[in-house]
Amino acid sequence: MTAAQETLDVTVHRGTTRGARYDSFQVPAHASQTVLDVVSWIQQFADPTLSYRFACRVGMCGSCAMMVNGTPRWTCRTHIKKVAPDGKLLIEPLRNLPVIKDLAADMDPFFDKWTAAEAQHHPSQTRHDPIEPIDPTDATRAEADLGVECINCAICYAACDTVAGNPDYLGPAALQRAWTLLNDSRDDGRQSILDAVSGTGGCHNCHSMGSCAQYCPNDLNPMRAIAGLKRETAKSFFKGKRNA
Amino acid sequence: MLDLRLYMLQRLTALVMAPLVLGHLAVMIYAIQGGLSTAEILGRTQGSALWFAFYGLFVIAVSIHAAIGLRVIAHEWLALKGAALSLLTWGACAALLFLGLSAVFVVTVP
């Protein structure tokens, strides 16, 4: 976008997975404008029927992720001048997910896989037990800490070419949370996590292409977590547990 | 389409293949150096338990490794699944075993 340019050429995906079209809009350009600002402008001033999803606007909630010029991004923290210097924008719903309408992807498969990977806390104690001290310098804790900033935005899931080719694959986000819990001393689900990530859609399908780490807006590295799961399940295999 | 069992099978066969590939390449380079004839090569390999074991193991490892690899590619790129995918996996494994072991038997069994 040059200083002289006053409008942005914005093309937006409309419709659902079953029937889609693309609408074009001329959107006024502003300084420090984000992609979410552009989508909101269209919805407020050009077409109120445009559906999209957002909440916090500050990169915490993980709900505004979309494909921007073919790349998955958190739209609230993505500046136009960084991704569309020529002022041309193509905005689409997240890849690898069904579309509810326009820019709102159906997140159900993403969260269903989160559950299928046993990526939920398995309590080891009750509320009546004393609080367990956690040493932040412990190596296992440090490994768990690497993944805790995940905001469930599904950008890694949309970026993953293995998910695109293998719809059963659990995907980087779910597997990273499984790895985080495996390294959390407060989690008591080790065997169920290892079993859950060893099935036909499990961690072993990852080809280590690294798009998850490349596009994660929080600079997390799910590929590292998946490598960790492969290592732990392989160790478990040699100990005679064929299903990890 | 890879569960832990197939993943381990593919990694373990790769582990077996690594030294065998190096040995195979070394033999190929060595065998053509001084203009060894077919008869001279067969003279060394026929009746040799060592060459039978070397290439027999190689063929088994390759057949398993390649069949699992093809299975993944067919699933991700051709959307093959279920019985068709199993058929491809087992078919590829059987075909490679047949071709490879036929050659091993011909070259090493007198």
C-alpha cells in the first residue's frame, strides 16, 4: 500500500462449503489497519450479512483466525501493510475445516480431535490435597511450558498439509497439548495420552514439514512436541506395549 | 494412516536397510571395477549363505518399508482408504517380496 493509495481491494469468501462465491469490496485504507479492521468495516458499512468471528481483538482468544492471501493468520494482530503492501487482499475462512458461513469456519472437527488426543487434564489429586509445588526450572516442566501459550486458534491446523491429505490426522494443536500434559507432573493420564496419540490418526502421521511452527502466531513449535510424542511412544513400544 | 505399529515397522526396516544399502553400493562399485563377468559373479554368490542372508534380509526390509510408504502416499494423495488401501499395502509388499526373493534365489541358490 503506497501513501497515495486510499482504498484497499478486498475479495472475501462468501457462502459455505457446499456453495461459495467471492465478493469484492473497496475498503478505505488507514494507518495501522489490521485485517480484522477491514473485515469489520465491510460488515459495518458495506454488507451487514457478512459472517465472521472475533472476540478479544488483542491476540488472546484465538477466534479471529482466517486465511489472508492464502496464509493462515490471526487477523486482529495482522497489519495490512505487512501482508498486502499492494493493497490487494483475499480473505477466506480457515483451511482444512468445514465452513459455517462466509469467514466462519466450523471448529468442531478441530476440538473433537483435541478430545480424541486426550488433550485434557487428568487430575492426579483432589481439591482436598495440599497444593503441589512446581519447580519451574525442572526440565520436564520447562518442556511443558513451551506449549502452554497455545490459544487454540487453529492456524497450525489450517497450515498443516498432513491434515489436508489425511482428514483423520489429529493435527498439531491437539498433539502439542497432549505433549504438554504428558510433561505436566500434575497430569495423571500418561498411558491414555500415549494410547490416544498412537492410533491411525496419531502423531506418527506427521511428516515434520513444519508449517505449524512456521505459522503459529505465538511462535510455538508443535512439530517439536510431536517429535517428543513419537519418541515417547517408541520407547513405550520397546517396553512391550504394542499400543503404546 | 500410520499407527505406532506401522511407524515402528517402517523405522526398524530403515535401520536394517541403512548398512545393507552401503554394502550393496560397495559391492556394485567393486564388482564392475576389474570387469567381472556374470559367470564370475555367480561363481561367488551361488551357494553362498552369506549373500543369501544379505540380499534375503535386504529384500524383506525393502518390501515392508516400501509398502508402508506407498500406503501413506496413496492415502494422502489419492484418498485411498479401507479395504482398497489394505489391498495396495499387502499387494505392494507381496509383489516386492516375490520379485526380490526370486532374484535372490536365482543368484545365490546353486
